[in-house]
Amino acid sequence: NHFPVIAIDGPSASGKGTVAQLVASKLGFNYLDSGALYRIVAFAAQQDNIPWSDALAVTACTKTLKIEFINEQVLLNNQDVSNEIRTEEIGKGASQVAVHAPLRAALVDMQHSFCKAPGLIADGRDMGTVIFPEAELKVFLTASTETRALRRYKQLQGKNQPANYEHILQDLTERDARDKGRASAPLLMADDAILLETDNVGISDAVDYILQKYQILQ
Ligand code: C5P
């Protein structure tokens, strides 16, 4: 029972979440937001006063969590934490817990369980390299740090949240370095992935491009 997988990897604020969800809805496929898993772990650890640096305690805590994705909601132990996990602080925590190899191992089966009929769009950092190496199509979606910082800045402004471009740029640079530099499943373009640089490409063009690449394979 193998179902088609499209792996979409790339750095923070590359637009891959939006693009991946649109591709999933166009194809009627399931959608895995793997970053949300690391965010939930960071959030749960914080609630239990477990430092994000403590690999064993973070991993042990993760094994007790009940995590569900229902419609657009992310549920942790039956509570909707969709908004709580989207803060910049939890994003930073997610990239800190994500360096721990035992934690990453503890999340593998759950990620595989998303691969159901009729297929899956998997969004993350290591979808094409580690979690779904057999994916039919692998896309590495990226943009310059400046473009991504500007997008994040506008996004926060749009939500009337405090936003400082220089801070965002620095945070993104640090998070990129941590995601690329870690020993376990670093952010890396798979050898067989297609590179899609979105500095001058809009969301709908990126979506169309991926759909076209997928249709060629059919
Ligand atoms: O994509 P998002 O910003 O929600 O991911 C938060 C953090 O989770 C990333 O900075 C990264 O460190 C980690 N992550 C990961 N592997 C994935 C998805 C996310 O390590 N597949």
C-alpha cells in the first residue's frame, strides 16, 4: 500500500507552508506539517518546565503526548494549540528541540502514518532526505534571507503583531544556521529534488509549477 508523496522542504518563511497546503488541496491529498510537530514538542516541554536543550527529557515527554490534526486545528491532549504554537518564541524552541536525534526518531512513525490514500504533501526540512526518501516528487523551496525576513515582517504587521525587520533577519539567520548545521537530519536539498527559488515567484506560480512537475510524472 504505497501512496504518492510530494516532499516540499526548505528554510523558515520560504512560503512552503502556504504552497504545500494549496498543492494538497488542489490534488485532494493529505497534508503533513512536520514543523508543527516540533513546535508542539517545544510548547509541551515549556509547559512542563523541561529545558529545550535536554534531549532525553524532551524525548520522554514527547512519548506521552497525544497529538492530533483535525481540519485546520492542531490538538495537544485534546486542547486546541493552533495559535500557541505559531509564535516566534515557539518557532525558536522548535529549532532547538529539533537538533535531538532521539526526539527525531520518536517522531518518525507518526510522520509515516500521514501517508494515506490518495497521497500526501509532506512539508518540512527532511521530508525528501530522511522521512520520505522514496517520494515521487521532491521540491526544495527557498528564497534569500532578506526576502524571507521581509515576508515574515509583513505577515506579522498584517496580524498587528510587533515586528522589527532587523530582529527577524537575525532570528532567521540563526535558525537557518541551526537547521543546516545540526548533525541529525540537517536542512539539505535532496540530490533528486527540484530547486524552486521564490524571490521573484508568487505563491500561485509556485503552486502551478509543482502541479505541472507532478502531472508530468503521471
Ligand atoms: O516549519 P516550521 O517553522 O514550523 O518549523 C519549526 C522548526 O522545526 C524548524 O526551524 C526546524 O528546526 C524544525 N523542523 C525540523 N524538521 C522538520 C520540520 C521542522 O527540524 N521536518
